[in-house]
Amino acid sequence: MAVEMELVGVKVRMPATTPVLILREIEGGRRSVPIFIGGPEAHAIDLAVSETATARPMTHDLFVEVVSGLGAHFERVVVTKLVDGTFYADLVTVTSDGEERVFSARPSDAVALAVRAKIPIYAEPALIDEVGFVDEEDAEAADEDDIVEELRKFLDEVNPEDFQP
């Protein structure tokens, strides 16, 4: 079963200034999956994430509108595999009749559509096992968040009587 991911963002890797799409497990090991993408694709994702309005519809915006206008909708994106350095993704749509249709897509295009259509992004467990990594900074931040949450829970449940001998 595919694992739900969150879009961390698009980062630029130096010195080559190559954009990298970062997806991270929402639960579990919180591993990240880095996917190298092109500049135009990075720009398309950035526009969607920042909800930047454009004078005319960008290609991904147009695609979402066309699919909706045809009575279908986007359901989810699944990043499926890595073959010879190329990532693959499936873009899942549902027709007005309730029929699910799957289209092969580049992960960058699929994610750009997912952000615009506000649909979930998933990755296959085997792919995460193959390329996923735990970002140490993210792990430390998650540990701090867990500690804060435990403290909040403790403070919500503690009574003054708990401290009396």
C-alpha cells in the first residue's frame, strides 16, 4: 500500500543549481524522497505552492480546469518507481461515472497538478526504501515537536494534588 507523502518544497542544489523536489513521509520514519526536476517544473510547483496568480492560466492550471470541465477530477498522485535514474508517477483521476483512470506522468508534473487540485501525494514503499533518507535537521525538529507535545499533554492532565506527598 502506498505511503502518504507531503511536499516539503523545491530546493536548489548547489553548485549546479539543479532543482530538487523533496517529498517526505507524513508518518512513520519521516524519510524524504529527493527527485531532481527541471527549472520550468520547479517554477510551476512554486507558483502553485505560493498560490501566485498569473494573468493567464499556466499549463497545469489549464489542465485542472479542462479535466474538471469534462466532469472528472484528480484523485491522487503516486510516485511509483525509479528506473535508470528516471522517476515515474501515476496520476489518478475519477470520471463522472466513478471510473478510476490512471495516467503515467512525470513526478514534477504530477506534483504540480496535486498542489493545484489539492489532492494527496503518495509513494510506493519500495521506492521509499530504495531512495528515502532521514534528514537529520528534520529528525531533530520532529524530536523537539514530540517533546513539546508531551509537555502540553502533561500540563493539560496534571493537577496540583499530584505534587502533594
